[in-house]
Amino acid sequence: MELNDANLQTLTEFLRKTLDPDPTIRRPAEKFLESVEGNQNYPLLLLTLLEKSQDNVIRVCAAVTFKNYIKRNWRIVEDEPDKISDLDRTAIKANIVNLMLSSPEQIQKQLSDAISIIGREDFPQKWPDLLTEMVTRFRSGDFHIINGVLRTAHSLFKRYRHEFKSNELWSEIKLVLDTFALPLTELFKATIELCQTHATDINALKVLFSSLTLISKLFYSLNFQDLPEFFEDNMETWMTNFHALLTLDNKLLQTDDEEEAGLLELLKSQICDNAALYAQKYDEEFQPYLPRFVTAIWNLLVSTGQEVKYDLLVSNAIQFLASVCERPHYKHLFEDQNTLTSICEKVIVPNMEFRSADEEAFEDNSEEYIRRDLEGSDIDTRRRAACDLVRGLCKFFEGPVTAIFSGYVNSMLAEYAKNPGENWKHKDAAIYLVTSLASKAQTQKLCSCSATCKWNCSQIRLSCILIVVNEFPVLKADAVKYVMIFRSQLPKEQLLQAVPLLITHLQAESTVEHTYAAHALERLFTMRGPNNSTLITAAEMAPFTEQLLNNLFKALALPGSAENEYIMKAIMRSFSLLQEAIVPYIPTLIGQLTHKLLLVSKNPSKPHFNHYLFESLCLSVRITCKANPTTVSSFEEALFPVFTEILQNDVQEFLPYVFQVMSLLLEIHSNSIPASYMALFPHLLQPVLWERTGNIPPLVRLLQAYLEKGGATIAGSAADKIPGLLGVFQKLIASKANDHQGFYLLNSIIEHMPPESITQYRKQIFILLFQRLQGSKTTKFIKSFLVFINLYCVKYGAIALQEIFDSIQPKMFGMVLEKIVIPEVQKVSGTVEKKICAVGITKVLTECPAMMDTEYTKLWIPLLQALIGFFELPEDDSIPDDEHFIDIEDTPGYQTAFSQLAFAGKKEHDPIGDAVGNPKILLAQSLHKLSTACPGRVPSMLSTSLNAEALQFLQGYLQAATVQLV
């Protein structure tokens, strides 16, 4: 693609179409961009557009497209095509920093993200001048540019917060500190001075305070792994200024917005984080500064209001106190009873309360409420921080804290009892205190908080199990959550008592309430009882089955729950628990599931919901067809129209799932392939499908199902597709990540295709394997190669194996035995794989004349010794030091990863089956047969050359088989 006006115009038109809400316009445009992104200059065209286009919408769209392009393609993955040319890579790195700093903020953020993605791969080795180029911009004095640099540095360095320690990481951080720490400190001091100079200029303050927040974030990242010498030497500068900023109160920076945190709150929140980091990790060095920070943060907490905009600040401030009170160094600060009472009264209890903002979230933003309350992403909430502080205090002051809080719980419940209509929030706080602390402590002892506060909560327990129907929705949700959290402590009869009540709550109008009910049922259904079976059985659920299934599916129709992942997971778990009890309901339910699938396939947006939907479909098929395999055709009738639409519209997220469900359906058929499947067969070989990593495992499995059910049909009616099938094998075998998938396919071809249909291709298959062995030999490849050649031997005979090797190159058979089979066979793992190798090697030893009367005879004893070792020695699982495998899921950026459906699982297939029960007995019987054919040869070879221990094992095999050598 040339960098010219015509291409810029074309790109502009397609980018505009990608914003169109109409999928018939949007999808082709997205496909076009996907098809050209491998062309040289494509990224440079995008950069030109985002710099020079007159249309602001197109500029932003080009920036987002560019960032996503970098995210998908910048990482170079071994064995996969590199979509970005070296020239483009160099040009991008030469221009992107300048472009980012001169762009408006909206575009700057996208380019800053792109720089951090490139930096993650290339910095510092392949992009050594990045930091120097950024640091020089600090001198510009232009805070638009400075903030751009700070934002980029933040996205580049924040990974230091969660990376594992390594020499490589230390060297990188040292390089960053040497280049960046001093200029950052100078910038910090200069910015604080400017804040004093411009103390009355609101616009200047906004820019300066956003810089200070970014500088504080960078301080956190650079100090996270260890305390750098530079920051230890300059601790006075940083801590004195942090303390001053924490106590600063500039009226100009206060906002009227009650929801959105202002710049002052964001900065103070980050400073609390920084102080907590030092208090936790570097307490000795931080000790001189700690008392003033404790005082400042305490004052901040008691003077800050209940508004939502202060949530992050209050939460971080409480987390600071929590981290301090857990350290033995600082225990003395909290010993006084009055201090503890004051903390409980002024910090913990007020921040446990259910505020009107929480009530609004419960009613109007249920998804966010559930995410925080149920999924534990409430790390930034006041309630969570208050719980952490109680736990921290209990570490050293369990007695006093228990006494204080049992008093609070009792008074909250007493207040509620006086006027339940008015004071229901008191009961909520009491339940929250008990359940949250227990769930966060993970021991989940009934009515205790880890082993901390032992309160008498029988009132709460009773009202929660009975889940009173006329309570407020919030209290009903609390009660359901209580049952869910303490499920492993409650007696089974109480859980069974709760089940019908939970089923009723699935009909609740409140999204939170019916979601919690679905989640609680799903958790109860996974509990283990005696003998590792489910605690609640299908028989015990029999009286409720119909109502359970009805209410679950009706709940999906409630407002706000059309794609509720908790409900869909509960449907999946109910199917799994009830098993054949669901069969009478399947004709109705399958229609509802396929209708839902059709709707979500238009715009897949909830990956968990979609996954559980496909799992539920698999369970429907599995359970029904287990009872009656002929019903598979009715499932195909229901599912194929939707699957066809998904395939035609190329809904990438769903293709791996569709291939798995199709494999499951096809595997249920008896030995024939229906015409509807054969019509699809050529499309499954299209190269574009195999480009996407997530498609490979399910597509290989589907092709294996085709071969297993109709190898002869393919050889007869689709023989022209065999080269395409082998082309897929060739592509997979070339990749270190997917070569094992190539072998799965090849093994199925060898096992199921009529021998004459692949005769002409056999030699080429072996040549390809040898080329790969010479090019890059990995342990995984060798193990798969050994299984394949032994399967070939089992299928076609040892003579055929020897002849095909020697037809490629004279004496090749001996080289393979000597260099690969004998030294490496011990590495093969897996019951079926080991059986194939054992039977194959036995055939080579006893059914290949060349092994007895040519130069290959010298390998006979070493091969037998290797086989006996294979039977008796532990598996060799060592891997060479210099060898690593790209993890199958390790693909760059956003690509549809392969999501294995648990309920579409494939049974392990044994190509040898019952023909060989015990390979050791087979070896003894085969040696007996060989010795009968050439009397005297075998015993003399064994007695002169075989290791004594191996000979002893062999005698054991012969005795077990009741045969002798002659």
C-alpha cells in the first residue's frame, strides 16, 4: 500500500463504515481492514490520518484502530507470520513519540497505550533511546507535552507492580532509575513550586495537579519491587512534599460533583497508596515519617464526607491504617482503648453503612453492584477497606475489638427491631459485618471473622436461612448471600430448606436479588457430599425440578438479565446435577437456548454468559443422546440453522464453540457421516479458519470426528480434498505451538483412511516430518513423532515402516532407531501413547526380517533393552535447558482464544483397543513366535548381550505369558 492520497481516502471511507451501527455495513468494512493490515505502510497510513485528517471523528477512529493493530501484531511470535515489516516498525518508533506529544488528549491516550505495548516488547533492547527522548521533553515547560510523557511512562512502568522478580527486570528498572529518577524528582519539585505560584489560577492548577497525580503513580511503580537507593537518599524531598499535599486544601480544586472524584481527591488517594507501600515494605526507613502521615490521614478520614467522590480517597486512607496496624513496629500507636474505640466509632462503623448511593447502585446499576459485592472487585470501596481494617486490628487487639464490635452488632439489630421499616439499613450493616469479614478471611467459620470476632449471630443466621419474603430487596439479597457464604457450615437439612426459597427468589424483580439466588443455587449444586458425590442429589431436587427450570429460564426474560452470566451458569449446573431428569423438558428448553444463541450471536459481548450457554447446549445433547442416541438428529435440526448463520457471518468469538458442539454431535452418530456434515467439509479446510489460533484445537477435533466416522466416505466422495487435509497437517506441523495438533490429525488419517487413498502421499508426509526434525527438534515434537511412527507400524506393519524410511534414504531406518527411538522413547507419556509405542516397537523387533539379518541386527538388543526400560523405568520428563515452548494460549493481543467446553469433552481413544491387553504379554508372545521361526537365535542374542536386570524382567514376562523361547 503506497502512502498516497487515494489510499488515505479509501482508508477514511472504510474507517467511517466501521462506526456504522448497521452490521451489514460495519462487518464488511472490518473484514476489509483485517485483510489489508498485513500490507506494508498500512500502520503509517493510519498514523498519517490521525495526524492530518480534517475530520476529528476519523482521527480518533484511526488512533483506536492503530492501537488495536499494534496490540494484535507487534509481538513477534515464533512460527507465525510477522504482519509488520521491519521498515514499518522502524518508522513507527521514529515518529510515534513526537506524534503522541503533539496530539490532542483523546488521541494522545491511544498513542500512549500503543507506545507502552511496543515498549513492553522492545524496550530497552530494541528501543534504547525511548526514555532519553521522553525525558528531554520535561524541559519543554509545556505541561500538555509533559503530561503526555508522564502518561506514557506510567503505562510503561506500571507492570513493575505485578511482574515476578528476575535479573532481566532488575536490569530494566535500574536503567529506568538511572535515566528517569532524577528528572522526575526535579519535575516534582518544580511542579509543586508552580502550584504555589499559580495558587489562584484554576486552569493552571488543573494541569499541574494532574501532573502531580501522574508523578505520584510513577513513584509507586518505581518503588514497588524494592526501595531504590536514589529514592532512599531523596526520601526527605518526596515525603515532606507528599505530606504537604495530603494536608493541602485548595478551595479552587473542590468540585460540586458528588459522584466524580476531583483532582485533589485523586492525588491524595495516590499519596495514601504510596505511604501504605512504604509502611508495609520499607517500615524501617519510613519510621521517621510515619507518625505525621498517620495523623494527617486520620484527620483526613474524620473530616471527609460520605459522598461517592471521596470513596477512593477514604478507601485508600483506611487501607493505609490497615497496613500500619498489622505491623508489629507500629503496634504501640493503637494500644490505647480510647484510640480503638475512636477508630471503630469514627472510621469503621460510618464506612460500613449502606448509603443512598449504594441503594441507587443496587436499583439502577445492578451489574456494577454485583461486580463489587459478589466478585470481590470491591477493593476500592469503603466497606471493603473498613473490613480490612477490622481484620488488621484483630491481629493484635482481638479481645477489645471483639467487645466493641459485638456491642455494635447487637445495637444495630436492636435499632432494626424497633422499626424495621425505617431502620432496615442497620440490619444490612450487621449482616455485612458478619458475612464480609468471614468471606474475606476465607476460613468461613460460621458467625466468625477468620478466628477473630466471635459474635453471637443466631438472629442473623435464622432470618437468613428463612429468607423472609416480605423483607426489603437489599435484606433479601443479604440473606441469600449469607446462605451462600456459610453454605459449608450450615447443616444439609437447612440448605434443603433454603432451596425452594431460593428458587422463588429467581422471580424477584430486583436484578441483584434474582442474580444472588441463581448464584447461591449454583454454588449449592457444586457442594461435595460423602463419596465425592454432590451433597444435594437429583432425587432430592425432584420435587422442585420443574419450578427450578421454569424460574431460571423466566429469569433470563427479566429486565437487565437477558445475558446474566450467573443465571446461565445456574442453568448449566442444574442440567449437570439433574442429568436424565431434564430429558422431558429438553424439547422446550432447547428451543429457548437456540433462540438465545441466535440473539447473542448478533453482538457477542458477555464471554462468560456465552461460554455457559454453549456448556448448557452440550449438556442437553449429552444427557438426551445418552438415553437415546437417535435424538441427535433433532438437535441438529434445532442447532444447524443457527450454526450456519454464525459460520456465514464469521462470528469469530463463537466459531471454536460451534466446532466443539459439532464434534460432539458427529461423535454420537454411528459409523457414517450425514450429508449435512459432508457439505460443510470443504469449508473446514479454508486457510483463513486456520489462521486464528483459537480455532485450531476444536477444528482438529472436528476433522478427527469426520475421519473416524467416515474415512471411507471422504476417500470416496471427497478424494480431491485429501491434499487440503494434508495441507492443514503441513501448516500445523511447522509450528512449535501447534505441531501436536498436526500429529493428532495425522494419526487419525493413518488410523481411519483406507490405506490406498493415501498411498501416494505417504512418502511426502515422512519427508515433511524429517525436515522439521532437522530444522527444530523439540521434546514435544519427538514424543509425538515416536507415537506416530509406532502407530504407522501397528497399522501397516513393521516391514512397511522400514521400507518407507529406507526409500527416503538408504539406512535411514537404522538411523531413526539409533538416534531417536532408542534414546528418546522413555520420554513418551500417556497410557494410550505408551501402549502404541510398546506395540509398535514389539512389531519392529519380531515382525521385521531386516532386524534379524542385515546391518540393523546390531540394534535389536539395544531396542529390546529400551522397550524393557520403557516398561519398567520411570518416565523421563527432562527437557533441555535451552528449550521452551510457546504456550498454546500465548497469543498476542486480542484473538479469540480457545475455550475448552468441559461438557463437550472427548473420551480418550485407543486405536489398538482390546486387541492388546497387556503389552508385556504381547512382547513375550511375539518373541516366542519369532524364536519358533528361527530356533536358537533369540536365546543366544539375549544371553550374550542383554543387561542382566532387563533379562530378569523379560523372564517375568515370559512366565506371565506361559511361553518359552526356543
